[in-house]
Amino acid sequence: MESGPVSPVERVRPAEDGSEHDTLTGLLDFLRATVVNKVAGLSDEQAFSAPVPPSTLTPAGLVKHLTGVERFWFSIDFAGMDVPWPWSESDPHGGFPLADGETMAVLVGAYLDECQRSRSAIAAADLEDRAQGPDMSFTLRYALVHMIEETARHCGHLDLLRERIDGHTGE
């Protein structure tokens, strides 16, 4: 398993005058990079700690959760791909549990891989295209806006956790 600190990645703001598709996907990519940068430099001990009791929320748990929602919304529900369900039977709705032996480097690597799978799953789709998963009817536009909201909300959580862990603040 990979270990060691996670390195920051480049964040690129989307063009302010781009198409709707480019704006939505660009903003989501910007937020995805923000997630990685919020946990960059944390030790595994720090990333797996829950610094705001009584909450059990951890930076590592947030990254793992976001990996699952990327797969759920884009690969499974939108693209109808036959990929493994991202959560266990004991946590079917995508909470924040961590497994023994996981490291922050492995979790971030899985997140980056899942984000790339998401990009591939929607690459040829138009914003009005409908989800292909069973009993799904939302559009790609809806999925993108939802994931922007979800990722941004969890970036806010990561801001607070990181500041509590080591005082680090930033964009």
C-alpha cells in the first residue's frame, strides 16, 4: 500500500465565459483538485483523526466518501456502467467508514482514479442526456450541479477539519 504524505495538485479555474458544459465540468474539476489540496501534507495519523468531537468526521473519511459518490453518480447511475457498488452492505448509503490498513495516499489515489473514470463516463454526453442506470431519469446537468454542491460542501468540511488539525487554512 502507498503511504506518505499526499502532494498538492494543480487547480485550474474554469473560464468565466465558457460554455455551460465547460463551466460545470471545469468547476467540478477545480473542486476535485481542492479536495486533494485540502488533505495534502497531512500524515495518516492526522488524516484519520476526528478533531471535532463528538463528530467522527475525518479528512480520510471525506475523501473516501467523495470517491464513492463520484462512482455512484457518474459511472453507475448516469452511465449505467457495470462497476462495483462503492459501499458495503453495512453502509449502503455512503457514509464515512474507513477500513483497517487504508492510507491517505491510497485513498487520494483512488479518488483521483475515480474522478478520471467519471470524466470518461460523461465525455461524450450532452447536458440534456438522461441517466442510463436502472430507474434513473436525471440529466447530466443535474448530476454535475449535484456533484459541484456535494464536493463544495465537503471542501468546507475539510477546511474546518484541517484548520483544527494543524491550523492550515487556504483556498
